[in-house]
Amino acid sequence: MGTKAGHLSLKNKIFLANAAVAAAVLAFLWFVCTAVFYNTMVSRIEDDYRKMLDNMARNIETIARTAEDYARVISQSRGLQEEMREYLEVEDTDKRYYRARLWAGLAEAGSDIINPTTIASGMAVFIGDDVVYSGYDIPEESVRGIIRPEDLERARQRQKPVWNPLSLLTYSSPYNEKDYVFPVSKLIRDKNTGQALGVVTLFVGESFFSAAYEDKASLNNRSSYYLADNDGRIISASDKNTLNRDLCEVLGMTEEQYRICIEDGDLVNAAGRVPVLYSSMESRPGWRLFCVTELTDLAAEQGRMRFLLLMILAAALVMIMTVSWLVARTVTRPVYQLLNTMNEIEDNQTDARVPGNIGGEMGLLADEFNALMDSLEESRKAFCREQRLKQKNEYKLLQAQINPHFLYNTMETVSSFIKLGMSREALTALRSLVDFYRLSLSRGREIITVDEEIQLTESYLKLQGLRYVEYMDYRIEFDPETYPYRIPKLTIQPLVENAIYHGIKESRSRGLISIEGCIREQSLIITVCDTGKGIEPARLKEIQDSLESGKSTSGDSFGLGNIAQRLKLLYADQYRMQIESIPGRFTAVMIRIPLCEWEEDGV
């Protein structure tokens, strides 16, 4: 292999690659950190302004409810209602006298509400569309210019106080002072008869609403506050020149920005040199409070943060490039010796090894590589031996699966049932035989679930139960949690076959075969026990020795040996097989294997 490719050595490639990756990662971290810092600061500022707007909105709502309460109090005054009822009942020729009397009564009814200490700066009363009272330096012409007939009709249709649009009210003072007010109208209804007597209108100064946020505006000269209606028209602001103007026009917002600010409650416009925060909150139905803040402190803090991060990341990049150059220089010296050895192994020189004169980390890598190749060579040889053993066992297993003698006996049993007219028993035997061979073949799979192995064993027991109905009972008890785990096919059936032919059958008396399975300490435990003839101690030792050594023994232990060899092939030293027996009483075979859920490809 050459040391250069594309006019760059391996050392330079490693160095440049590490430097490029480090630069990309540090640049990414710089952008992420600045973005996280910016978003965190903006989120904190948004939360602060949201809390502040919430307090302001509560104050505005309190002022509005107070004005409505004042209107209700005046409209429910008994003295006022009596004066208005008498005025409506007199003849037109006497109305001039009663009007003066009514004027005095209305002035007295509103004296507790309309004064310099309350939010109401004036009051007017209507009977029909006529102004019968407009006290507190408010001329009738000014009232008629503000309150339209349709406004009075809305008040008559509703029980609650009605807020009319923001209006400019002219007072009859020597200087003709003007003030922006909110007219609040309330229907006057006789408490006794329910008759609609008229409409009372209170004039609430806009300055009382702007006072709810002017204190905050004075503390932060970069913030402006506006109160707007549903149409986006400004109805209260510190700057009176913006009243009754379109909010988007005043703030320079687009319709889309206005919609987002309404829906989300916050909007940051970072298009300019200094980011601008727009915040909004509903103060009462139909009204929304807006705050516009220039985030100059945020912009300055963000600039300082970016500069500091840039310096830190630049220093980190220099350090990383220096270390990368040193590492590349160290690695490339011994790497070619390793590459040459790999090329030799690739050319089927499996005994080639890396020389042992390499030091440092690459020396450790070379030693581990040599050890790995030695281990792979031994594993290859052991694998070949195990494959030969597996093929031999699989051959024996296939012979054991299809037992012509067993098939012959079963067919003889079916024939006897048919001759005796026991067609149902014959059909049952045939079905069990079909189920047994279908499950035992398992579509060629050697590894099946515990549930499938139980079904296979149960089909076998049903067939044998028909033949040895007078000798044999059986019981299968497996924990349901064992069903999905997988075991080698025909693990339980040979144990059951041994229990029948060498236990129950030879005892010449009725016996019980118990098949149990459970999970204990991360292992699957399978036990097959029969109450048959039992095994003599000498024979039992011979069988156990043959299972441990792997050598077959004469007699009737092929089923156990076959199972032991297959389990050892799959689980190595992780399986256990134990046999306990008392002659004349019982024989129990217990198998312990690890829990496995692999498919056959994982064997």
C-alpha cells in the first residue's frame, strides 16, 4: 500500500479530517449556544411582560367593573325612578316645571358618584331620545354629538351596562376643555312595574385607564402601552395623538404579525438592528392590552455572549488541531505494519501475525489483533468439529422423529378400533397421529416454542393413551410465562417416551406421568416424572456417566443421550440434566436451560 493518495499522506488526511470535524462541531455549538441563549432570554422577558400585562389587565377590568357598578347604582335609585315616573305622567303643559324638578333630583342622585375622587367625570339622562339631564359642565349639544339613537336602543335592549365607542367630550368650562371619555349607558327600569323609564349615561375618562400602565411606562422608556378594541382601533394610550387610530398603522405591524400576536400573546420582530417584542393580553371582552418594547439590552447582551463564545471556541479549535496533529503523527507510524499483516491474511496466509516490536497504543492493538486471530483460528477448528457433531446428531434426530414401529403400532390400534366399531376413537387416533407428525416436522425448524413442544408431547400422549388406557394417566402443568421461550424440538417427547416404555409399561400397574415447566433464576426448568418401575442405582449411575461423558451406552438411554448431545451443542456448559429415581416408586428427569427467545437463525 502506498503512503500517499491524492497528494495527501494518511497523517495529513487524519489531521485535516479531525480539524474539519472539530471546526464544524464547534461552529454548530456556537450557533446552538447563541440560539439557546437568545431564546432563553426572550422567553424570560416574555414571561415578565406577560405577568406585568396580566396585572395591568386586572386593573383595567376593575376600573371597567367599577364604572358599570356606578351606572347600576344610579339606574336603581328609587328617588330617581320616582322623579322620572312623575315626569312621564304629567301633561305636556306642566313638563317645564317638572323638568326643572327632575334636573334637581338627578343632580342629587349623581352627586355621590360624579365627583373628583371617582372615575366618572359626568352624567347624562335620556327619556326617549331627549336629553333631560346633562350636568357637571357638559352641554346637551356635546352629549347629542356623542350618544346616537342607536346607542340608546342598544342600552334599552340589554340589561347590562353598554360601553359606547371612545369619544371626545367638550365641557362648557370657560376654556372649552375637551377630554376623551367612554360613555357607559344603562337602562333605568321601574322596580315596581318593570316600565322602561329612560337611559342613564356615565362618562368615564380615558385617563383613568391609561393610568393603569403609565407608571410602568415611566419606569421603562423603551416600552409603549396601548388598549385596543376588536377592530384594532386604539382606545387608550399614553400618547393621546394615537387614540382612535389603527394599531397596526401606529406600530408598523403587518396584518399577519398582528394575528400572530393576538393568537400567541407574544411576537418578536428581529428584522431590525434592535429586536422588538410585541405582547398582548385580553383585558376584558372586546378590549386587548398591547405592549411594544425595544430589546436593546438583549441585543447588547447577545453581542457580548457571541464574542465570548467565539473566543472560547477559537481557543478550543486551536487545541484540538494541535492534539489532532500529534495523534495523526503517532498513529500513522505503526499502522502500515498492521495493514501489511492484514493483506497477508487476506491472501490466505492465516498464520501471519503483526511483529511484536510496536510500542504504545498501536502495540496494544497489534497484540490484541494477534490474540484475536489466534482465537479465530481455534474457533474455526472448533466450529468444524461442532458442525460434524451437529450433523451426526441431526441425522439421529431425524431417524428418531419418524419411527416406523410407532407408526405401525398406531395404525394397528386404528384398525382394531374400526373392527370394533369404535369409529370415534379411530378418528381421534388418526387426528392425534396427524397432529404429532405435523408438529414434529415443524416445517423443518429445529427450534420451536415451549407451547409448540407441549402440543407435540400432548399429541403423542393422546396416541399412547389410546393404546395403554388401562396403564397410563398423564398431567401437564406449565407456567404460561414459559410458552414464548424457545427450546430444541423433541426435547420433552423422548423423555415421555422413556417414561412410558421403561417406567409405566414395565411396572404392570396403572401409573401417572407428570410433565411440569417453570422459570426459576433466569432458567427454564422442565421436569418429567413417572410413577413406574424406577431405575436401579447401578443402571442409573451408568446412564449419568454416559450423559456426562457424551458416550452412548447400551440399552434404553438413546433418548436421553440424544437430548443431552443436542443441548450441549446449543448451550455448552449452561445446561443441566439430572435424573432421580427410586426403584418401584418413581423416576424424575429434570432439565435446566437458559431462557432464550431466538429464532433458529440464532442457533
